[in-house]
Amino acid sequence: MTTEPTDVLISREALQQRVAALGRAITSEYAGRRPVIVVVLKGSFVFAADLIRAIELPLTVDFLGVRSYGDGTESSGVVQITADLSHSIEGRDVLIVEDIVDTGLTLRFLLDNLRTRGPRSLKLVALLHKPARSRVTVPIDYLGFTIDDVFVVGYGLDHAQRYRNLPELRVVSEHE
Ligand code: 5GP
């Protein structure tokens, strides 16, 4: 069985336009504040790199590494923090940047975990949402695109650690 990316789901141009719009919305809604952008590794790093350059605020950036245990296709909700934030978020306006909300279990865990650390506010920006697979409801404050139940790679997203460098989002198909 081989697995390779096929059809372009979201082009480079469409990604750029949507990310710019998200940046403008965040810039106006956080005006006068100094948000901490929390990038959830690894899949969000390309999206986050573009997004922060579209936000015109005195922001700071921190990283959170997570590993989600599951059967290979779906996370179980058992999430391990593999690399924690380097600074306290107490009293800060925190904006989590996630690549994709699939079942929602990873984000549910992260929101609950970060809330215990006393941020002033805690919001979520997600590039992609797959509502068909949702298991728990997660409030997505800023959303890039809603997509069907397909497995996507590129723009930071991987399949077995490959394809993160594709400039667009592509669907992965499996064939013999
Ligand atoms: P959840 O806990 O919401 O089910 O899992 C979210 C995580 O699963 C995402 O952050 C991402 O790492 C991974 N994931 C879910 N769907 C896809 C997909 O279509 N492509 C890739 N590359 N990763 C996905």
C-alpha cells in the first residue's frame, strides 16, 4: 500500500488570502493588547509563521508540543505534553494556534490544561475543521476553512512526517 498526496484541496493563494483575513480580524479584536501566540507543534508551524506576520500587534510566541495517542486514524483523547511552554501565561491573553480540529479531543485537553494556568483570556484559532468527525465540541474563535472528512497534508501537515513542505493542502489517497 502506498500513500501519496493527490488533489489540491486548498491552493497556496486561497491559504494566503484566508490567513491575511484571520490576521486582520485578530489585529482589530486584540487592539491595545499583547497576546501570547501558543503554537501547537508540529503541524501548526507553517500556518503560525504566516499568521503572526499578518497580525499587527506587539505579540509574543511560545510553543507547545503534544502527542495524541490513538489507533492511528483517530486520537483517543489521551494527550501528552512533550514540550511545555517556556513562559507563564498567567494574566495573559492567550491565542492557541492549531492546524486542524478533527475529533476535538486534543484541543479539549489543551483548553482545559491551559485554563488552569490562569490566563486573562484563552481563544483558539484553527486553520481547518472537520465537523464530520467531531466527538467533542470545541469553540473555534477564528477558523480558516471547514473541510470534508478527508486526510490532508501540506502547509505543515504531515503523513508519517512527510509532505509538511508542500505549499498547498492536498488530499492523501491510499492505493495498492
Ligand atoms: P483531534 O484530537 O482533533 O482528533 O486531532 C487533531 C490532530 O490530529 C491534529 O492536530 C493533527 O495533528 C491530526 N490530524 C487530524 N486530521 C488530520 C489530517 O487530515 N491530516 C493530518 N496531517 N493530520 C490530521
